[in-house]
Amino acid sequence: MKALPTHRPDRLLAASQGSRCQTGERLLRAHLNSPTASVDLPRAFREERGLGSKDRKIAQDAIYTVARHQERFLFALGKNGPIDDPVPGLWQAALVYLGLPPEQGSARAGVPLPGPAPLLVDPLDQLAMASSLPRWLLKRSENPQAMVDGVASRAPTCLRVNTAKTTREKLKQGLEEEGIQTHIGQWSPLALVLEGRANLLGSRLYNQGHFELQDEGSQLLAALVHPIGRSIDWCAGAGGKTLALLPELPEGGTLLAMDTRIGALHQAQKRAKRAGFTLAIRKHGQPPHPAERILVDAPCTGLGTLRRDPCLRWRLSPQSLDGVVHAQTQILDNAADCTKPGGRLVYATCSVLPEENQGQVQAFLQRHKGWRVLPAAPLLPPSAAALCQGDFYKPQPHLHGTDGFFAAVLQSPG
């Protein structure tokens, strides 16, 4: 587990009092558990003129600390009875967790934190309380302890080199000239990992299209697709996976980006242009012509990215998970109908739940006779073979340091 952020005691004390405290509580109240917190919070921190850069960092760390440990904090705050407004206490508890001496924090913080999780009878209840992960989510996971371990550390910031414009070595050197330090990624031959903090989106090389921000686990999906002839990114969104597929296209090959959101597709086009490509887009409606290669990066719970969006755990419910699984089934069936005989359909999610992953594949094979699963490992660079389990591609945060992903390579009959 990575060490806690370090902040000067006097700054933590200032954040627990007066206007800084009021600002922190306001940000916490506005964005904790918000469905768009991962987008809105960075913008809110940038726009908060009443805080200096160091104060903004404390506020950011405190809010994400509450998101990660909310259930434990609420338990501690409610030991003496229900409370009408937990936000002030949650703010103080987070500052204590980050290093503020408990005696200097508000009495509303409850007990000295961090401390041991309360002892409960049921082991799953104990795990849920210790990790502040909803019990129902742990119950439906493949390995509850692995899910807990996977959210214990902070996610790295990874870059994917655009091989149409440069090499990984040249990109690394160019970033160093801009004062941005990176090291070579472990799994993807196109990956660099950021050291420390940097304004990557302000980099000259980023604005020239030399790299994209993309987790190593996500980068390797392009190798599983291996686009040839006519290829389709079925759920392209704003083009994250699409941009990884474009440099892999052979001469004469085509790639179509599809989605239900035309605004996202226009954003994908804009990003592709910056990377040096022309991208064809199409909003879902009439089925497209069949293709040799289709990537279905399906809408999912996103639980493989919990380290990056800790508020996500509180936005999900068993009902929302069931709805996601149903939508995935429909999307997968529609994409299968557009896969040429003998073609390859890659089904992928950034989830770690079996219902969204191997469960979907097993059900698909029962519905579609003659289809088969191709082993993923032989399709990947040798450095990435360890990311596979059986025939499936399954990088996991607690084992590999990547986000959690799943992919199955399905081949149509013929």
C-alpha cells in the first residue's frame, strides 16, 4: 500500500478551522457520492480561488479519503447516536486520518482515526467495514479480499505512445526535456508511467498528439483486437480505445467508431485528428456492414477503476448492476450479428465482477452455437502473458498494479 499523503501539521490544522474548513465541507457536501464526481471535483478544485495550491491538495486528499473510508467514519461518528449532518464530522475525520492530531480536530470526528475497524460477527461484514466497500458488492465479487486489496493503493498515471508519430524512447526523452519524469511500463510495450505529478495535458508533446493517457491494462486491448480489413469499435465513446486501434490498422484497413452519443463521437474525431488520423464515426441506428474485427468495450459498473473514482462504490446498487448486465447482453448479441464468419469479437469491460465478465461470455456461448473463445495470451506481447487467467485477459489491481479489466476473444463460426 502506498503511504498516506504528507501534509504539514499547521496546514492540516488550518484546514480544520475557519474559512478553509467551511470551504472543504462545502466541496465535500457538493461532490461526495455525486455521479459525476470524477469530472466535477478536479474542476471544482481548479476554480476554488479561496484556497492556495497546498490547501487545494489537502481538500482533494480529504474528500477522496472520505470516499474511501466513508462507512468506517460514519460508524465512528454515530457511536453516540444518530447525527443530523455528518459532513462536518466526516471532514474532520479525514483530516485526522491524514495526520491531524485527534485532540486538535473537532470532537465531531468521534474516535482517533485511523484505528481498527469495529469487530463484527459476520466475516463479510467485518471486511465491508474495514474496507468501506458495500457488503452486497463484496458478496457478488469473485474474490472479496482481492477487491479490497485492489482499492488499497493509488492508481498510477500511464501514458500510451502514439507510434504513428514517435517511439517510446523518444517520447520519454522529450518529456524529460519538458521536466516530466517517467519510467518504462511493465506490461505494455507502448507504456510510460508518470513519476510524481505533472500537467500532462499542458505538455507540448501531448498537444502534438504524441501520447494519450491510458492505463496499461487498457492499452493491451488493441493487441487482442488486432484490426484487419474492416473493423468496428462498437462502444467507442470519446475514443480512448479507438485511438489505440488506429495506429495498428494495416494499409487499406478501415475503422468505424460507433456509439449512442454523437457528442462523444465528435470528441473522438477531434482526438484522432490531433493524433494524425481521420476517423469515421456513426451513431447507433441501422446495423453497420459486417466486419472482420469488432471491439465491444461494453458499458459496465467500472469497478476496475475504483482506485481512481472511490465515490463510485456508493453510486452503485444491486438494481443498477442488474440493469448494466442486461444492457451488456443486448449489445453483445447485436455486435455478434455484425461479425463476419470467422471474424473476431472482443468483449471487454473495466469491471471485476463475474456477472459482467465470464458470466456474460458463458451465457453468450449458450445462445450462439458454434462460437468459441480464443486463448488471449498468444495474442498479447510476451511481457503481458501474466495478465491472463485461463483463456481470458484479466489484469487486476492487487496483482498487477493496473486497473481491473476483463476481455474475452470470441470467434464466430465459419
